[in-house]
Amino acid sequence: MSSFKRIAISNRHLCLRPLPRQVLRLSGQVDALILREKDLSEDEYEILARRVQEACQAAGIQLICHTFAEAARKIGCGSLHLPLPLLLEKQGELGDFSLIGASVHSLEEARLAQQAGANYVTASNIYETGCKAGLPGKGTAFLKEICAETSMEVFALGGITDENEGEIRAAGAQGACRMSGYMQL
């Protein structure tokens, strides 16, 4: 893989097959998977995370757990992605994680995430996307600003395709995240 990273964001409801099998299909195409299954309880999430972790290991994909810090700890996952309010709430309690990310939607939020200890952020939504129907994309100027004004890795999210990925690279992002494109592959 190049230094530009590709990250899949999970949504098992979009998959045509069980999520662990879908992860195996992503081998060689993505560097990491954010396991974002927010409709599950923490216990249900932990069960799924164990199965997905096995698939990620087999596929050579880094697993990043989402929201559920205790489940991540129980399965030995050292990477955690949090919504910004949860990162701010748990600030100072996450020292055992080697990688911490946060979702941001403004430069101010990106700065808060950095101050709270995030190593990276996902900045969204860059382009219009079905996941945020009716919400216009913020565009590459927004992405460029976050890249220039913070020292974290910045990953673009929202409406990313093969056709516009070059614009994301040109804006200075270290990578791009996709949900539908990878979950429906």
C-alpha cells in the first residue's frame, strides 16, 4: 500500500454477506477497518469485534474499534475511534490505546480532538453522500484547512470515490474513508 491510507468503515447492514467475510474481501484494498456498529450493545459489539478481528488479521487489515473502549480492551485491540463528545468525556482514560481517532465536522472540532489526545481525525462530510442525505458536502477547502491547521493525520470521509480520491490527496489528507463502496463490494 502507498503512504495514502484507505480505511473502510463498517456497516454490516449494507453487506451482502456476513461482515467477517466482507472484511476478507477487502484484503489488499484497505489498510484499516473502523468497526462502526453503533446499533449494538457493548456485549454484542464485543462478540462481533472478536470475529472481525480474526478476519482483519487474516486479511492484513488493522482493526480500529469504534465507541466501545471496554470491548476493545477485552479483545486486545489497541486502536479506538470515538465520536468527539465521547473522546472529550473519556479524555485522560485512554492511555492504554496506541491509536485514538475522532470524528470531526469543523476546524474547531479538529482542534478539540487534537487537544484531547487524538492521533487522527476523520473529517466529514467532504462530498454529498447518501449516508447524510440532503447535507451538502463541505468540499476540499474544508479538508485542506484541517490538514494545514492541525498536526494529526486527517482522513477524508463522505462521498469518496475512485474519481475524486485525487482531489483528497491534493488537499493534503493522509487518506480516505469509505463505507458503502467497501461494504457493498
